[in-house]
Amino acid sequence: MGLRQELASGKMQIEKLSNSAAGQGLSRMAEVRLKSLLNNAKEALTNAEQLVAEEMGEDSENVTKLRLWERKLLDLSLRNNLLNMKLGKNAIRYEHDEIAILEDELDQGKEFVLEQKELKGIYRTVRTNLEESGVNTLFLTFGTLNWKERAGGRKYAAPILLVPVDIVPIKKEGYAIRKRDEEVMLNITLMEMLKQKFEMDVEGVNPLPMDAHGIDVSLVLHLVREAVKEQTEWDVMEDSVLGIFSFSKFVMWNDIHSHGTAVMESPIISSLVEGRLMMEDERAPIDARQLDATMRPEKMAIPVDTDSSQLEAIAESEQGRSFILFGPPGTGKSQTITNLIANALYHQKRVLFVAEKKAALDVVQSRLAKIGLAPFCLELHSNKVDKQHFLRQMQQVIDAVGAEAPDGFQRVADQLFLQRLQLIQYIDALHQKQADGSSLYDAINRYLTLSAERGGHPLSGLMPRLRTQSKVSSYMMGDTLEKQLPLLPQIIEDVKKQLERGRKMSYFNKTPRQLLEADYKWRKFVSLADVSNDLLDDLDALNAAAERWLKNIDLLPLWEQCAVAMRQTDSAGLEQAIDRYRELTSEFQQLTRQELVARLSAQVPVGDHDPEISSELTLLRKRIGNKGRGTTIRNIIDQMPALLPKLCPVMLMSPLSVAQYIDINGPKFDLVVFDEASQMPTSEAVGAICRGKAVIVVGDSKQMPPTSFFSANTTDDDEADMDDLESILDDCISLSMPSRYLGWHYRSKHESLIAFSNQNYYDGRLTTFPSADDMVPHVTLQHVEGFYDFGKTRTNRAEAEAIVAETIQRLQNNPERSIGIVAFSKTQSDLIEDLLSEALAEHVDLEQQNLGAEEPLFIKNLENVQGDERDVILFSVGYGPDKEGKLSMNFGPLNKVGGERRLNVAVSRARYEMKVFSTLRPEQIDERRTQAEGVLGLKQFLRFAEHGTSMLPASAQSTENHSLIVEQIAEVLRCKGYEVKTSIGSSASRVDLAIIDPLQSNRYALGIICDGSSYIQLKTTRDREVVQPKVLQMLGWNLMHVWTVDWLQNPDAVIKDIIKKIEL
């Protein structure tokens, strides 16, 4: 223990030095540098403390991963304000003559109005915690134990009883405090610390003793006093403090601490403990292209629109695999999870969905409700754990019996499958590679290139050949090969002539083989239609010609593809086929929802069942009838282990509620899904993992890690270190667990809003979509004249005032667009909130308008904005030169390891627009003075906001090589006076060609999608014909398809159709 105490003492000395650094005659820069060095030393000592604690534990055993998780959950260190309560901005003393009477008055519903200035900060922190995690963290304490680690040492204060309370602002009067409808809590962390460190048991406090008015506060304090009376200089005080505390981790600690054997039965947990993947799965990853070609629609339930990357994840989960699902911002994580859960239910599986943040859970719950699955999905997140709500849902699912299966489910599935195959057939005919490595599409482009080199219109003379091609190709597919062999001398003679002509063309000098092959393929069989009948009698050269002809027989499939492609457009027409496919897709999606509800309804027990279920159903109906009197939700759940999975096969929970309500030894869920896994500490995920057979970890390693931001409530320093913790996502990545990647970005309604993140953090892997106003930047920088008050308030008032003015103006002129305000630091976000509150007080109508909005305005900082999005984001950098023009390179959380992840979160929240307010200019950030990736990233982002996409890496701006068809269309339109651009977009999903609106030069009048290389890169028919066009149309595009076969058959008609579309 001596070494650990010396390390702790060293930390205290460093803290004193840091606090006294100011006023020592140092320059501002030297003072900043000194504080930074001292903070680094403090962090090193903290790490050393933990190392010593792990290596020199009381029992001196080797510390296992499981033990380390337990330690993270049960924080018995002095950083925990349940053991070391400090008065300050998160805890204030509440004066009252008699605390036992105070508790009785609160229990009877009495409110107390307080006016202390510290309450504003407490109110905001409690509100944020409730919004983020759904957990109330505000308590009024009753009684304090003053204790010491050793005689003569420092004295610490720990609350004994905690009453959950609400805080409500009252205009011009302060804040009202009232008791919540929740139980009074004993400080169980204190009780565990007394047991582990001092071998003390406080008897008689579990359960808490009661009197006529509620908890017997006086008796509880007496029992604690008796338990510690042998300790020197310890005492129990009868006082009260209003403060922020959290109990959630103790419940999770007790869950895994008491069930170590059950926890280790999970192969995922075993893998995490051993540090290597202990599950083997040699099956090849699923490919969406193959699914599209072979899988019948009724084999999977997809009730919500899905893209190919999402489809692959859903199919993987159906096979019972555990994997990581990487979901960058706006890639449809909740949409994918909804489909994933629905498909699991379709196959009679049980699912546990776990999210720490209330917002993430609410989004999935809302999506499941929209497709009719709400009765079968039990939500037990922390702030919704209400017994009456729970019993009402049980009644609703019992009442859901009798839903009928929809008519036509199988019929529409069959039609959809055939329609999909028809469209795939066209794509294959056009793009399938032959033995020589070329496709029909390649041959067409080579032919057009050759024709262009000869001069004249590139398509002249082509139509007569194409009209005879289908007939000739069909003829060649039959049993008439012998009859055609005599024609070969003429074919060979034609080829010789073409070769001779080609030798005179400079282009052949570049690519002789390719050009000869293109012309040979196009002319070889078409020439048969005009061959003289005289050759039929010429048999002399038959054997030699046949031998040469057979050498090129591999070209027959290419021409068969051409015949198929031509027949497609000549018969039903591609556009009609696509329209029908879209109709069937939408219809089958609705039928799938109805089929799901019918199947789940059929599982609800009615009438006679096996005795166990019948008994449980009878007991549940009794609980519903008496409103659960005398029992708890956990008891009701425990009493129906066989019934509950049939009533509610899906449970949506937080890590805390999993530990509270789900028996670790009960039936396993088929699937456990974690959302926002990058922010969930592994220690908190363990309990849920061991309750499932397979696990899907959904998150983004490029976004926020878990931090101690919300749990470390003991410091009053806004710039205090906020430790990044290990996440379940990071730990699964380290195991090399199989992974899937969601690659289509939907949130941003303008590509520039995600372009910076896509190129800097996702290596350009995101498929993003250009908008019809692509030429107008939607990320802008507004330079503000002002300074960062580094020495005092650590705020930037000029930026805050500019943002408030912008906000008021937008609320007045553009109220339909929701607004989010993001600041780098909490002090800056607090200042903005103060100034905006003052401004809204003068615009009462705007305040009421905002409160009633579907998405109210939010003001957040880097640490708590992940998972939120708004139409418009106003971004305050805050940091910048001080009043003297000096710039500190301390940018708060951006200086930390992983600071770039915070920046990525901040700059990817907007749907329509982001406006950056900054007194700092990008060129003022000196790259020589920092190596922090977050700070360097900020410089790049400010340049991007100021100058646009031209600041992105060259790869983001490169233009894809297009087919000659696209270039020919563009050239014809330019000749007709239109301004045309090709390859619009900054990712893989581009609009091949777009015509600028003649009346509005910053918008496109028409976008053209061709069936070339970018089209075939989309893996599934749904990607090509539903997802991409639907997204582009939502982004304002007027779209038109131009098909290769249409252009070859009648280019003039195609141009005519394009012009007609432009002028509509």
C-alpha cells in the first residue's frame, strides 16, 4: 500500500503546482506549456497507480480481464463522488434544520425553491444526462459519513442516503426541487467499499427500515454510526447535499461479479479474455450480387428499404454469425438494425437490442413501430421502466392475437423474382465478360472509337447492321452451322480489307489488336446478310475456312448477349420493366410487414397450450388485473420464462436494464445487437453479450470512444482530463472479428457536408450522392472579429453572439429547418445557451415555436453530440488568438489522442447546411507546433469550409473515365448550345452527365444515368433501380436513363428525348 500512497501523494503535489502556475511571472506561452507538462505527469502517475493496483492487489493474484472489467464498474477510487463528495459546481449544500423532516416533506410531494447560481450548471448537466442516457442523476442526500483511509490521513465525505429528485426552472424565481416517483437509494457503493477495504458490514439497512412517513432516516444514520464507531476520526453528519451521482455501474458490477461462470460460457467473452478469436467460421462472406441473382424474395423479410451493403449484413446475421458492422455517419445503421431484427423475427428468433444512449434506442423503437411490430418489442430502457407501462404492453400483445396473413404474399414474391431476373439478364448480356476478357459493352465502345477515327458521324451505317444482327445471331444459334461455313471466305476477305484500311489509320498504331477485335466482332456476322448466294456453291475452300472459323467460335456468346439485349428493349422495354420492378418491390415490402405481424401474432398463446405456458399466462393476466400490486417488473419477468419470448421476442434495453431485468441464467437470445458500440465500454457490454448466442457489434471506429465525461462529476475544472476508455467495438476489432461495412451515406442532402469526413477519415469508401445544386457549397466559414478569452472565462463571446444572431434570424425566416449548435468546449456551449436564452426572452413567439418543434434546437459540445443530427448545424470553434493576438495550441479535446474522432463527429451532423463561426483562421494554426491529429484536422477542415471541395485530396476530385457514349451525348448537346458536365459527384455514385439549367446556372436541369461501368458497379437490382434513383430524386434531380441499345438504334431520338426533358 505504501507505493500506491506515494503515487497518490505525488499526484496531489502536481495538482498544487498546476494551480499555482499562474501569477509566477511566466509568459502566457510558458505558463500554458508548464501546465501541459504537469498534466502529462499527472496522467503518467495515474497510469502508474493503476499498474501498481493491478500488480499488487490485496490478494496478489494475477489480474484477469474479468477482474479488470469488474474494477471499472465498481469504482472504489477517490474519483467517485459517492465515496469522495466535494462541494462545488456539481454539488451544493442544502440547509435544513431537521433532515428526517425534510425527507418526510419531500415524500409528501412538497416542493422547495432554490436560488443558488450553481443550480444553472447542475440543471444543465442533469438535463444532458437524462437526454443522453435516460438516467436521472440528481439526488438530495441525507446523512454523510466522514471517513479516512488511514489514521491521521485526509478526511473524505460519502453520502449515505440519496433521494432522487427533479429540478425544474422557474422564471425569475430560481429552480424548484421535487421528489421523483422513485425509491430512496442507499449508497451501496459506500457499503461495498466498507466491506472490501475495512471488512465492515452495516447491518439492518437492506432493505431500508421504514417509519410511518417513509424511510426511517434517523435509524439508518444510527446503524451506520454504530458500524463505524471503532474507527478513529470517523463520524456521521446529519446534513443534506443536492448533487449529481450515478448508481448504474454498481448494478452491472454485481451482475457479472456474482455470475462469473455464466459469463465465461460465452465464446465472445472467452475470446475477449484470451485476447484471440476462439470461434471458427470458414464460410465465405456473403455477396449481395450473388443473392440478387439467386435468392427468392420470400426467403428474407426486408420490410424497410435496403441497399446491398445492408443486405449483406442482414444475410450474415441470418446465418447466426457474430461480426462487427461498421456504420459511418448517416449510413442507415438504425434502418439496417430494423431490417435485421425483422428478419430474425421472421425466422422465429429472439433478439436483444442494446443501446446506452436513449436516442439510439428510441430511433430503432420508432422504426419497428412504423412497420407494425411495436406490440412484440418490449422496451425497458432506464427512464421508461414503469410497471404500468410494462403491463399495458403485455395486454397489447395478448390482444394482438388473430392477425391474418396477407393475400398474395407468395404470388407477388414470384412476380418480383422473375422481374428481377429479367433486369439482371439485360445487365449480364451487356456487361458479362467473355473468354477474351471483353464484354458487349466494351465492344460497342471500341467500335465507336474506330468509327470516330474514320471520320463522319460515329453511328453512320450502324443501324442496317443492327437490324439484321438479331436475325443472323438467332440463325447462328441453331443447327445450320454447316450451311454457313461456305460464307467464311467472304468474311475473311472483309476482315482483310478492314485490316488494310486500319493500317492507314494512326489510331491503329496505338492499339492495333483492340481496334481490329472491335471491328471484327461487329462486322463478322452482320456481313452475312449481304453475302452473295453464289458462295453457297463454292465448296472448294470449305475445310480450310471451317478450321479458321472454329478458332473464333468463342465469339458466339458475345453476339448471343447482343441479341438478348436487343430483344429486351424491343419487347417490353427497359423502362417499363424497371417501373414494374419498383411497383412489385414496394408492394412486397408492404406484404412482408403484414406477413411478419401475422406470424408473430400466431405465436401468442391462446386457449390450451403446454402446462407451463398456460400457468404463466394465467399468472400474467392476474398481474395485469391487479396492476402488479406487491410485485416488481423483474419478478413478473422471472415468473414467465417460457411465455415472455413468445409475447415479446425482441427486447430493447440499456446495459443497465439488462443487468436489472434479464436473468443471466435464463434462455439465451439468438442474437444480441449493440448500437453506438464505439461509445460503450467493454465492461458495460459484458453482461448483455453473455445473454446471447451471437453478437453483432454496430459502431464506427472513427467516431467517439467512451469517455469519463459524464461519470467524472468530482471536478470543477472544465478542462479536466476526460479519459478515453476501451470500447467493445475496439476490443472486437483487436480480435480480428469478421466485419461488414455499411457503405451508402444518406444523411447529407448535399455531398459537401460529408465530403471532408469521407476523404479524411473513411478513405473515400462512402458512396455519397450529388445533389442537383451541387455547384453551391453547403459548408461555409464565417470569420468573426473577436478573441478567445484564454486566461479567464475560456470562452469566445464574439462567436457566441454571432451564432445567437444567426439562430434568431433563421428561426424567424426559415422555421421549417431544425437547428443544432455545436461548440468545442462545454464553457462555450454554456455561454451560447445563456446568450440565446436572453435573446429568446425577447422573442417569446420564437421560444414557443422552438419548444413545439418536432426537432427542437439543441446546443451541445464535442463530448455529447454523437448520435444527434439536424437540418442546419452552426459550429463554434471557440479557440483562437487571445486579446493580444497570441494563439495557444491547446485546443482542448482535439489535442488528445483520438481528437480527430471528435472532429469527425462534430463535422458530420448536418443534413442540409453547416456554417462555421471562427475567430481563428486556418493559416494561424502552425503545424510545426503540434502533432495532434485533431488539431491538424481542424486546420484542414477550416480550409475546406473556406474554399470548398477544391481543398480535398486529388482523388476526391478526379473524374471517372466514361464511355464514349457519354462523351458523344455531351458533345451533341454542347453543339446544340447546352452547358454540360460529366461525372458529377465526389464518390463512386456519380451522375454520368448533367445539363446545367439555362435559367438557373447554379443548378442542373437534368441528370442522365447510363448503363455503363458506374451502373454495373452497383451490386443489386434494388441498388440500381430503387435506391440510387430514389435518393437522387430526393436531392432534387430530374433524372433520365439513356440505354446503350437505345443510343445505337436511334441516337437522334435519344437527343430529342433529352431536350424535351430539359425544357419541361
